[in-house]
Amino acid sequence: MQSLVATRSELLDRRRRAVFVSQGRDLLKDKRTALVREFGRHQAKLLSGLELLRNRSVEARRRLDEGVAVCGPEPLASGALSAATGISAQLTSRTVAGVRVLELRHGRVRSDPPGRGWAPALASVHLDSVATAYEELLDSFLDLCAVELSVRRLATEIAQATKQVNGLENIVLPGCTMRLARSR
């Protein structure tokens, strides 16, 4: 065990350390509050987006099954191959209390029937229906990608800040004040 030196300068030094630890704890609490606020904003977006994604996924699968039943798998596979086009995307980030939060902006996913790569007069109505459903699904999916990644990062940082605050409150600060009480 460390021996305590009961001098005035030692007492003042320990008081300064206790104040310094308290200030650090308060800063971490402010950081955690900002992160929780941002997490709540992203969480609402994520939950509503997941519900929309689920609904669009069910609808797209229903239309695909219907198209396969009516047209067969070959015309749909052929249409999927001819419709392969690129989508532009831009990933940006901003910082919230030292944590990078991502935002994804993407180009137009939905295209008009002539822009899909097949002749509208020769293609089945079901092919257009399936293409539209999956374009809507992809649009929802892209909207959700960056939100989910940001929510995961924010949750990790909130947990880390909470551990740090608890460590300062329950271990470091009581250790400083206990030594102060013994040195008096």
C-alpha cells in the first residue's frame, strides 16, 4: 500500500486531481448525451426504413413469383441481364462528438421502361412490374445502408462513453476523495 504524506501541498494536489476528474466526467457525459440524441434521430429513420424495406421486399417477391408463373424464368432472367446499369452514389460524413456519421446520396434508381434495356413493345407487362418493384426495393436499401452503419457506430461509442463515465465515477473519483479523507 502506498503511504500517504499529510502535507498541505499534497492535499491541494489531490483536490486539483479530483476537480480535474470531475470535469472529465462531465465532458464525457455531455458527449454521451449528444451521441444518444443523434442515435435517437437515426434510430427512428432506421426503424421506419426497415419496415418500408420489408414491405417492398414482400411486394417485389410477390411480383417476381407472379412473373415467373405467367412468363417463365427465361424472359425475366433475360430482362435482368439487359437492365444492368450503374447507379451513382456519394458517401459523405460529418462528425458528432468525435464520431463519424455517414450519409449516402445516390442517383436515380428507377428508370423508365425504354431506359431499362429492352423494347417495351416486346417485353411483358410482368417484366416491367418486376423491374419496378426491385428498383423500389434497391432504392429503399440504399437509403438504409448509411443509416444502419451510423447507428452501429453511435451505439458502440455510447457504450464506450458510458464505461468511461462509470469508471471515473465509481473508481477514479472515489479513490481521489477517499485519499483526501484519509489525509486530513
